[in-house]
Amino acid sequence: MQIQFWLTLLVYSVVLLALAWPLSAWLEQLAAPQFGQRSALVRAVEKPLWRLSGIDPSSGQRWPQYALAVLVFNALGALVVYLLERVQGWLPLNPAGFSPVEQGGAFNTAISFVTNTNWQSYSGESTMSHLTQMLALTVQNFLSAATGLAVAFAITRGLARRGQQTPAGSEQAGVIGNFWADLVRITLWVLLPICIVYAFVLVEQGAIQNLHGFQEVATLDATEYDNPKTDAAGQPVVDAQGKPVTEHLTTHTQQIPGGPVASQEAIKMLGTNGGGFFNANSAHPFENPTGLTNFLQILSILLLPTAIVLAFGRMVGDKRQGWTILAAMAIVMIAFAAAAFYAELTPNPHLTAAGVATDAGNFEGKETRFGVVASSLFAAITTGTSCGAVNAMHDSFMPLGGAVPLTLILLGEVIFGGVGTGLYTMLVYVLTAVFIAGLMIGRTPEYLGKRIESYDMKMVSIAILLTPMLVLTGAAISVAIEAGRAAISNPGPHGLSQILYAWGSSSNNNGSALAGVSVNTRYYNLGLAVAMWFGRFGTIIPVLALAGHMALKKRSESMVGKMPTHGPLFVALLIGTVFLVGALTYVPALALGPVAEHLQLFGTPAASPSPLGEGAGGKSPA
């Protein structure tokens, strides 16, 4: 199995680079001011769009205008999604007859999909109509991904721009692009073409794409199950001891859901969105039917985050800069993926003692068709980015296996990160690393020939410190009040991990969850929505301010006496900065969560009856 893991990782890396390299060249052309004049086809397609929308793509924006456009556009997007959810019961394409989404859930979902988080406190196939899935959620999957990539274009232009070529008082001084043009072109020339082909491949492999509702079919065997009783008000009935009353039922039929799945699945993965049509997400065979689609899904998660990093090197005129950032990301990703794999190779010691463990490792919460290798790799990649899609239940991972996705999330979208967000967040750490190195060697810190000044470091500090503040404050409040603790499904260290994961996933716009935590409550719907919004745009605003300030600076071409920002030494410095500044913030919380849970699990005698109900191995898979 170890050989299988490393061979899979090798093949994956080769295919990823083979696809990302030419795509990076296309992104470089797309971000160029003269893109609209490159061909008759581009002009013919774009001209009616500019005329209809009133956009002048040649008109540049300074960072305040760019940031305002980002905020207004996404705020309006959240409003549209919220309204569609609230009135879906009276709209067409609702074959199951779903009622409007509850206010708190609708608000949380609207913010979630606009911010590229795709946190889902609901079960998609039993909550959202087909129209809502397509017009609200799928559309925002495209637009939120395009927004992240547009911001990455903006910061890259700011760093690449040579201020000496633009007089300080001219209209072009400090211009970092046009958000509206970037948004349209990214959607039209990158996301849509790839997703159309991708969706056809998914359908060919077995993913569904229709407008059917639930269809009742007869099963080969009868299914017996215990169903909780409810009263006239729909509330669960409990006995004298407060335990739910159930009734034993038998059925000979099954409800098979339908819907426009493949079209949503394509952009869900390519745009690192992650919100599934079904509650089981990419563990559901209608979303992820085969081993090939599973490989394509983890490949598509990293495609654009890798391509934009390579495009960055092209756009700043030094490809080594892109390869250096990519090397730092890849080293950390490989290390974490291997850590997850080896942690999941270890079976639960209590199951081993009971004689029911297998040599295949920890299989709780995993699809047997994917196994430990594909599940571990998927988990690391989906949380190293902002995707958050899952093909296994992270809540069922071993303590250290679960610590991998949790830590990758808490690092803050820097290990590849989301579409665009990974690059601009890593650039914040690049500037931090250069600043620290400059202090150490007694040189004025510069990056790409531009001096890093006090204003720049203030923006960098805001971008770095905001998400830890959101995560730790939210988690602290949640464990201190009953409304927060009520969501925990497992007591002890794992309960803390569940809460920390929820706030980390929301604030860093990942969207995955330790699914045993029950967050569809007013407290979590509102609190996590606030964390998602500020985690997304509270980082974007200082990044755009940084881009605007860098665009005004003159670029020095001389490298005499300056520290090179490429090569193995800088890769090591960058990785060290990420862990020193990013990871150390969470060490106490991680020690009380997954580390304590690991020690509890492996330090408890196998005969003890408690761990299966209070820690790893007994966690609810979904």
C-alpha cells in the first residue's frame, strides 16, 4: 500500500505539472491589458458583453475602486442567493416540493457560497431545489472562484508594474487592473470552457445530470431500520429517561435522488468551492462514481492554484519566483499528505484488541472503493486548498490523521490555497520572510526590486493576523457558552477539535467539517457566516491595498548586495516563516485537541470500554 501511495503521488504530480504549465501561459495572456485585441474571436465574443454591461475593459482601477467593486459585487451576490433560497418554494424546477430555506440557514449558505467557502449546514439533496442549486449555488461557484483569481491578478500586477514607467500624476499611476474585465474574462475564457469538458467526462463516467426529483424503486432485499418517533409538531418523542423513542420499520423501496449534479460538480472542484449536491459530497457515487473521476477531482482541485503560481513567475518576468513559491507549497503538501496516509494506516487499537481491525488501516468513514490511499490524498489536498470537498469523513480519521486537514486549514490557505487565494496569501508570507531576512542581514528588505516599507508590513500584518483572531475568538466563545457546546457530538479533546475545525474551516474559507458537530443552529449559522465574510474580504482588502502601494513604487533592476528570493535557501526560509508565523499560533489548541486525543486513544488500555464513545474510532462518520 505504501508503494501505491507514492506511485499515485508521483503520477499525480507529473500530470498536474503537465496541465498547469500551459494553463499558466494562458493565464499570463489573459491578465495582460492587450488581451482583448489578441484575436478576432476574442473581440467578437467580448464586444457585445462590454456594450451590454457598460464596462470599458481598457479603463484601469486603483486599489480603492477595485476593492469597492469586489465588495459591492459579492454583497449583491449574497443578497441574490439569500432571496432565491427564501422563495424557492414558489419557483419552478422544484420537483421534490422543498419549502423555503430557514432564515439562518439561508443567510449562512449565501455568505458561504459567495466567499468560496461552501460550508453546508444542510443536506443538499433534501433542502435545495434544482433551481436554487443551479441559479444560486453553481453560479456563485463560478463567480467566487473568478473573484479570487482576479485578486491574484491584481497583486501580481502591482508587484510587476514598473513605477518609473508611469508618471506619479498620470491616470495610470497605481492602476492594478479592472475588476469587471478580470471577472468576465476569467469566467468566460478559463472556468466555463474547462467545466464544460469536465462535466461531459463526469457524465460519461456515471455522474448524473438531469432535472428529475426523487424516484422510488424496489430493492432486491427488504431493509429493516429503527426510526425516531415524532409528535404532531414534528418534535422527537422521548421516554421517561429522556431517550428518543423509536419504532422498528421495514421497507421494500428506496428513494433515488436526481438533479443537475455533473455541471455543479465540475466547477465545485475546479473552482476549489467544495459544496456538494449531496450530503455525502464526493463520497457519493452520483458525484464521484469511479476511480478515474476521483483522480480527476483531486487533479482539478490543484490545477488552477498551481497554474496561477507559475503564471505569477511569468508575469513578473522571472519564472524562478513562481517555481520557488510552488516548491515551498509542494514540499509542505507532500509532507502533510504522507502524514495523513501513515496515520490512517494505523488501525484503531481498540478494534485491533477486539479482533475486528484490518491490515488495510483505519477504514471507518471511508469508501471501500477509494481506500486509505485515495482518501488520505484527497483529504490533504482538499484542506491544503480552500476546496473542502470530501470523499471520506474527516471526523472518522485517526486523531493524527484528522490533525492533518485541521492544521492545513489553520495555516490559512497558503499551501496552494484556493483559486487565486493561495497565491496572494502566500505572497503575504513571502513579504514577511523577506522582511525578516532583511532585518537579520541588515539590508533594506526588497522583493522583485521594490522596497518593503512600513505601510506594506501593516497590510501584511492585518492579512496574517485576522483569521487567527476570528478562529480562536470564535472557538473560545463556543466552548464557553451552552449554544456552542451543544453542537459537540463527542466529549473530551475531540469535541474541542470539532469546534476548532468549524471555526478554522469557516474563517479560512475551506468549508469542510468534522461532520459529527451539529452546526445548523442560529448561533453557528450567524457566527460562522460572519467569520466567513471577514475571513474572505478582511484578507482581500489589505492585499489589494498592498497591490496598489506596490504599483506606485519604482522597480530597481540591480540585485547587487540583495538577498535572492529564489532557490533552496529561500524555499526553506519561506516554509519556516509559514510555520513560525502561521502554525505556532495554534499549537496550544492543537495540543488540547488532536494531540491529546491521540494520547488518550493509544494510552488507554484496550479493555477500557470508553474510548469508542469518547474519542477517535467512535466518532460519527457523518
